Amino acid sequence: MHIGELLDRNAIALRVSAANKRQALAVVAEIAARNLKLDAGQILDALTEREQAGSTGVGHGVAAPHARLEGLERMRGVFVRLEQPVEFDAVDDQPVDLIFALFAPKGAGAEHLRALARVSRLLRQAELREQLRQARTADAIHALLVQEGGSPARSSAA
């Protein structure tokens, strides 16, 4: 599965303000709700429940929260860049400003884990993280993620 299949341009938000981890997850839930036509409260509950099992802050200012959602037909993603990093209980104790959330159908198995691994590998690239922090538009971020995520170039030339 390519990043372009997971992430719509409408599911990317820049210059997002959040005072803490809960607010950041609430913003992710709102964006997901609009794009997935699901309830924001249920999405936030699912994200919060997953965070209670262990932080999804993967290091270097990146978090990859994820949840399985009732009513979702396929894997989907949301990307948020925060204006100011927030504490996220990340593995390296660094605050987070880049959030790539993944949402899977309730019954998803290995596909969910493969997508999560792909996003984690992608965001381990220091140069890409810096480009994502400097990008000025959602289209620019989408292009960076799709290009680096291994999608064929022709599919992103729309």
C-alpha cells in the first residue's frame, strides 16, 4: 500500500495550534471525522485508548497515533504539523510537531501493521522530516510523502 492511497490532500493540516497531546489528538480526530465521515468523538476515544496502551511518539518530533475504527472500509491517514511542538511521552522524550495518524477498519490485520511500519520508516528520514517542517502547503506535504513513500511518480502527477 502506497502513502498516496492512505493520505488525501484534504487530510493534511499545517499551522495547527495545540497546547498538549490531548488537543493535538483532538485536532487529528476532527480532520479524520471530516474526511472519513465518522464521529470525531469516537475517533478521539479510539486514539486516546491506544495512547493509554503506550505512547505513539516514535522520536525525532514525530508521532504515529493509530486506531481501528468501526465503519471504515479501508486504511486512511491524517497528517498534522503543529506550530509548536507538544509533549507526547515520545520514546526519546522530545516534543512532537509532526503527526501522521493511521486509521484501519475494525477487522484489519497485517495490512494495518504494514502501513504503520511504512509510515514509521518514512518519517525516520531526517531530510524528509526537515522538508515536511519547511513545506508551505498541504499539496507540498502530500507530494513529499507520496514521493518518499514509494508511490509511482505518475500517480501523483494529477
